[in-house]
Amino acid sequence: MEPLRIVAIGGGTGLSTLLYGLKRHVRESKEIDITAVVTVTDDGGSSGRLRRDFDVLPPGDIRNCMVALSEDEALLSKLFQYRFLGGQGLKGHSFGNLFLTVLSNLTGDFAQAVKLSSEVLASLGRIYPSTATNVMLEAELESGRVVKGETKISKSRSRIRQVRLSPRVCKPLPETLEAIEQADVITFGPGSLFTSIIPNVLVKGIPEAIQRSPALKACFVNLMWQPGETTGFRASDHIAAIHRHAGMKLLDVAVVNTRAITAKQRRKYAAEKAQSVVNDVDQLAGMGLQVVARDLLADGDVVRHDSKTTAEITLDLARRGRANRSHTHIHRVK
């Protein structure tokens, strides 16, 4: 039997959370195949410094995904996540970022460096940058002002009208398009809407490949507003923004949270003027989406998706996607 094929699209800590949850299922069953497609617009911290100094793609989000999928959670994972606390030129860098940068320079190919690094970590899945082009993210704010660079966009407290890549035209890896074509489920998020999720659909050819794919396409809607970026956004606004930037309808399913944010958590986020995302289920249904409503909240003071639950939902959607693919195939054969 062919493995269930999952393509997870995103960036930041949200994608790593999902991959970490899926890894446990891969260990129990070899019938699961994971491909992560990761945004490469980060220009802050260690990743930003390495981009400027060595003209490489930002390694940070990809490093986190490799560690999340790593078979070895002991020494090697800790090694890749180790961050230098001092040292001239080294302070703030993580060992994994430096390793990926060196390997990228040795091979002359960032995607190959990711593949080899994943082998070192015995990652239980494949990880591809959304594009091999060294791109910058730009945002046009509601005021009309244009902000360049992911870090400046994240710090901006103005509403975003549109984001775009510079250069405008950049291509995905052929392996990414192949994974999308063969997928049973394609997931978006969780993660920052404008800086982690949407940049992936701005890469030429990716939205078209997703739309053509017979996979079930689902979005894990964020739990909280992101100050400035998505202040006041409802669940349907997240979906609409993805479709608007992709230039087409892509998603079949919206996965939303049913568990209330605690008073303690609300107080923590009140200073940032962030509130929980309202799940306007009727509007989602009116957009032609199926709604999966579950308790997605992880325990703790920080509002985060639970890795175990997100993984279980993804696997359930993959099974549904497989059934849809099989039905479509039988219909075509007839």
C-alpha cells in the first residue's frame, strides 16, 4: 500500500509544531510520507546576518523543521539548535544555521545542503525551500507605504494590504511540484499569515500546482491576531487573504479552534492588543469550505497549536484525501 502523502506548507514555529506531531506517527508507521515546503524570506537574527554575509537562503526556519523531523532528538538535535552566547562574529548564531551555510557553499546548492543536513539528522521527511531564489518580502500597507524585509513587516503595526516577493518572478524546485501533485493532503499553517504562509503561494507555479492537485487542501487558522498584520481578522479573512495572493481559490477545509483562550492567556496578550481569532463558520461555509472544529490549544501560558492534535487532524484529512484520489482515479478509468 502506498504511504499517505502529506505536504505541509508554511514557516516559523507553527510549521515545526505540526511536523513534530507528525514525526511520532512516522515512527509508528512507515505508511506516512512527509514533505515540508518552507518560506525563505526571513531576514532577521542569525538567518539575516548569514544572508547578508554569504548570499545564502535564510536557514533558520528550515533548520527548525529539520530538527522537528529528526529521528535523533538527543545530541544531534541539540547541536543543531545550539546558539552561541558569545564570541566575536559568532554571538547569536545557531550551529545549525552555520552548518547549512557552510554546506551550501561547499555544494553550491542550498536545496542539496538541506537534503544532506536532513540525512545527518536522520529526518523523517523531506524539506524543500519554497524557492531557490534569494527573495525579499515587501508589504504594501493600507496607508500606501511600502515596507521591505520580513523583520520590518513583522514590526509594523499597520494593516497590510498586500505582500509580494522581490524579485517578482521566482521558481519552485521541481521536487516541490512533484510532491504537491502526488499529495493526499496539503496543509497551510499554522503560522504568521503574511510572513510565513502567503510567501509560499507567491512563488510562480506553486498555486497552480496546488489547484491542479487532487489532494485535500486545508488551512490551520491561527488562534490569535498578529498585532498589525492581522488585527481584527476573522477566520474567513485568513482564507480570503491566501486566495487573493494566490490569485485563485485553493483551500477546501478550514481547521478552527473550539477551546476558549484562558483569562491568564488573554491578559498576557492584552498588552500587544491581540485577541483570539473569531471563527465565522457561516462565512467559511459560504466560501465553499468544509469546517473542522476541534480543541487545538496546547497547554501553557503561550497560545500555540497542540502538535499532537494538529498531526491527528492532518492524518485524518490525508485519509479523506486518499479516498477522494482513489474515487477520482476509478471514475477516470471508467
